[in-house]
Amino acid sequence: MAKRSLSSMKRVRQTVKRAERNKSRRSALKSQVRSFLDAADTGKADAASKEFLAASALIDRAASHGIIHKNTAGRRKSRLAKRLNALKSGGAKTPAKPTKPAAKK
């Protein structure tokens, strides 16, 4: 194996640590969003709003740490807020992801 510089070996170690940390944070983010979606599916607006606040905070924190892009964070928060507002207004439940229209024949 070719000889590596000390700085490159250190960068590899740093990258591995950072990847593990980001993986953990991304997993926690997904779990929190999933718990919000579960609360929204049950129809309990008060529980869903608490979960939304927690999910929103995690999304912002992930964006500030560079785990997700800031525009991605805004888009996700917007979609969750839209879902929560639909639940509170008693309107039709909006899907988590938009569905594609049927192909015309």
C-alpha cells in the first residue's frame, strides 16, 4: 500500500467520525418526522402539533449542522406544516408526498 501523509490519514478519521454522527442525526430526524406523521394519521391535532414542533426543531438543527440543505429543510417543514394545518382545519387529509396524476390514454 502506498504511503499516506499524516494529514490525509487524519482527514479520513475525521470523515468517518463525521459520517457516523450525521447518520445518527439523520436517523433521529427521520424518526421524529415519522412520529409526527403517525400522530397526524390518528387525527389528534394536539399531539400532532407537539410532534411538529419537535420535528421542526430537529429539521432546523440538521440544516444548521449541514446534514441537510437549508432549502430541503424549508421544504420539509412546509410540507409538515401544511399537513398539520389541514388536520386542524378538519379538511381533507393531504398526503405526505404528492401523488402523480394518472397517465392519459
